[in-house]
Amino acid sequence: MNEMLVLDGLRKGYNAGLPNAITVLDGVDLTVAPGEVVAMVAPSGAGKSTLLHIAGLLDAPDTGRVVIGGTDYAGKGDRARTAARRREVGFIYQFHHLLPEFTAAENIILPQLANGTPRREAEARATQLLDHVGIGHRADHRPAAMSGGEQQRVAFCRALANRPRLLLADEPTGNLDPATSDRVFAALMSLVRDTGLSALIATHNLELAARMDRMVRLEAGRLV
């Protein structure tokens, strides 16, 4: 199996057996190849965040399989899933969620230290990533002193700090104005392409989606 990510028959619902039961995912199938960037478009409330959380092993489906890098995580315990998230997956959200008391560089260094990377190596990686997205000169600034676009670029760098092979992003530029969104998305795509990542990126912006390799749409709990 050469695919980086395989989602096979994912189903997820809430309040099963009750009158207010909700089906969020109803048999989702998707493969993402190594180095492929896939856009997922969906209206608000369609279940894209649920799908990303399951794909990233933050949540479990009711039925179905999640295979990352050839490893099937169906039925695996929390320890194995946590280790896989640290090793294989990077997450980006609509809001940056940076730690406000730390600088841009420190926000990128900390997850590396938690993963066992020596400090000097972690510092060099943070510098490299910040330079790549054009904000190396902001390394010593805290998030409150940075613009929204700068904050989100730091969040991108943090997501890639531990060299994951799969990137999952949920509306990564959705909180930015159109001009800033375009610049920040270009920085994200540059990072993804240069590192050879596979990526599944949820967005409602069809112009951004068109710049990716392939687009799928989440409708009525299925990908089309």
C-alpha cells in the first residue's frame, strides 16, 4: 500500500438509538498519496472537522478504518494513537492557538522538545521554518505583538516542527482577510511542497481549493 492516508468506510454519529440521533459521516472513503495535497470543501456543519479529527486519530469512528503510512489504527490503544500523532501528523486550525507567553520561536521549539529533540536541533529547526515563511525576523516576538497572518504562519511552522508525513488543516486561512489569506496560503503551500508532505486541507474557499492537486466535497456524510 503506497497511500499515505486511507479512510475506509468511516461512519460516525451521535445519540444512536434516540429520536435525535445524528449521522455525521456515512461511509467516507478517501486515499491521499505521498506528496499529494487534497482540498476538502464542505458547508459549515457538514462534518469536516469530525472527519479531520478521525483522520488525525484524535477521535475514533463508529465503524471503518484509518490507515496512516501503511499502519491500520483500527482498534489500537491510546498510547499507539498518541505516538502516531506525534510522529506522523501535523495539525493546523482556523485559529492559531499559540501559547501567548512564549515567543514565535519557542512555540515551535516546545513541541520538538516534548518529542525528544535536542534543544540546539529544535532551535535550528524553528529558525529554518520561520525563515521559510518569511518571518524569521519575528522569531523573538510573542503572538500578541504579531499580525494575524504572522501568527498563522507560526502555527504552520509549529505543525511541521516534528517533521510529520501527513498534514491536516481545518480552514487554515479562514480567520484572515482575503489578501492576507492568499499570502499565508502561499506560504503554507511552499512549506508543504518543499517538505513533500501529504495534506488534507478543509476550506470553503474554492479559489484556494483550485490550487491544490485534487478537490473532494463532503455532502450528506459522504465524500464526492
